[in-house]
Amino acid sequence: MGKSVALRMLMGFLKPDRGLHPRVEGQEIIGSAEEGLRAIHKRITMVFQNGALFDSLRCARTVAFPLAEHAGLNEDQIQEKVCPVG
């Protein structure tokens, strides 16, 4: 799956056809009520722009980049936010 498709799933714009259960901070995206999606959308920003994603990086590293550059998080904190376990 590509980065753009993954982001569209996280925003609830696309539904996975099999096997995936996208979550934001532990909350399931698919099947969320409209008010739940609104709360999720307040926590996620998506920019539709050519060149906004790094072609040379995998999805997780693309998501991690601003956390490392601007949020001042260490690698363990970034990993927990990008790929939480559970």
C-alpha cells in the first residue's frame, strides 16, 4: 500500500478491502460514527500537494519525519506514535 492510500484510510476517506484495521490513537476508523471521525480529523492534518510526501522514504518514516524535526521527540517516542503496539 502506498503512503497516500494509507493516509486516506486514516482519514476515513477510503475503506480497506481486507486485512487492515486503521486506528488513530487506538480508535478504530472504520465504523466510527461521524462525531468520532470529526474528533479524529481534529488530530490529523492532511495536505493535498504535489511533493508533500517523500518518495524515497517508507510510510512510517514519512510520518515520523515531522515528529523528529519539529516535535523534539526521541526515537522511542516517535516509534510509539507511528507504530503503537496493541
